[in-house]
Amino acid sequence: MCDAHATPSLVRSPCPGCGYAGDRSGAATRIMSGDQLERGLQASVKVYNLALAKLAELPEVGEKTECVLSRAELVHLKKAAATMNRSLTALVRESHDAENRLTLELHMLRGIMQREHTDREANRARVFELFRRYNSGGGGGGGGGGGSGGGGGGDVDALLPPMPVGGGGGSNNNPLHAPSASAMAFDRALATLERIDQSVRDLSPVGRINLHGAGLLSAKRKLDAATEAAPKAEKRSKASGTA
């Protein structure tokens, strides 16, 4: 996977460069949502048909207004209601997971765009600083050459590109050939800030913001019970071994 595809959930088509095809969890979630919705709709159709049949048996006008349901019909109705409940719960859970995933991707994209904007502004400031130093140094050298020359020498020097100060230095004195000390210090500061940001993200990653607490409480109770039962079992094993 290339650096451009560091966020796999954002990639949906194969990359021509690295061949990465993206995360397929979204398609699996959509298929699961469709199955859950189909089961819930089928259960609701069964309940509707049963109610329609019982209403058809009752007269529209008359004293008989009571409806009698057999045990088999009640069991059938209970199963359909349980199926609808499970389907609705699964759909709500999947919608919450999708919302959490999209929120996480939004935060990741926001951080990526902020870092990209910082890099672009830093590069722009560096280029402007180098151009300013190059032009200011070339202006002084060009003025000296024009004063020493004849009448036409000033015009020729004005048409020539600016030269750096200290003509014997040549390329070694040209600041465009190497970054300045301030630019290198700024790059080191940006790299240090990036490492600190990555360390903070590793220590405290962004997790879910909507999570039902009943499962966590149940798991904690089981863990506490197992922790308390472990020393007792160890004591019993030691006592049986000494006996």
C-alpha cells in the first residue's frame, strides 16, 4: 500500500500505482443491512397477514367483537415479533457503527489537510525567503558593476540577471543551491512536531463516541468474579496437595 492510501476505508477502487483495492467492510455491511431489513419486513408481513385474516373472520356489524387466537398462532406471532426486534436492533447498531467510522474518517481527513496546509505554507515561506536573499544580494553586485563600466556598461548590466555577492564564490554562495539554517531548523521543528503528534495518536487513538454500556458492565462483572475465584481455587488446590 502506498502513502496516499494510508486510510484504507477511504479507498473504494484499485489504485493504479500500488494495486490496493481498499477496505471491503462497507460492502459487507451493506449486504448485512439488506439481509436484516429483509428478515424484518418478512416478519412484519406475517403479523400483518395474521391480523388481516382475523379481521376478515369478524363481522363488520354485529355483537361478536372478540377474536380468538390459538396457541400456534400466538407462538407464530411471538416469533415474528422477536425477528422484527432483532432486525431493528441490528440495523440501529450498524448505523451507529457507520456513523462512528465516518466521524473517525472526518477527523483523520481534517488532520491530514491541516498538515498539508502547514507544509505548503512552510515551503512557500522558504521559497520567498530564498528569492528575497538572492535578489537583495544580486542588486548590490549589479550596481557595483554598472559604476565601474562605461556609459553602455550600465545598460548591459541592467539586462543581465542578478548575480550573488562575491563573484568568485559562484554556486557555493548561491542560497538557492542549499536551504538556509533557519529553513533547516524549521524543518527539524516540523519533524519533531509530527513525531509528537504521532506518539499522542498512538497513546490515545480516537475510538467510538456512542457505545452501549451494558456489555461493558457485564464483562467487568465476569472478570471480577473470575479474579476473585482464582485465589480460592489456588488455595483449595494447595490444601488438597498438602493433604
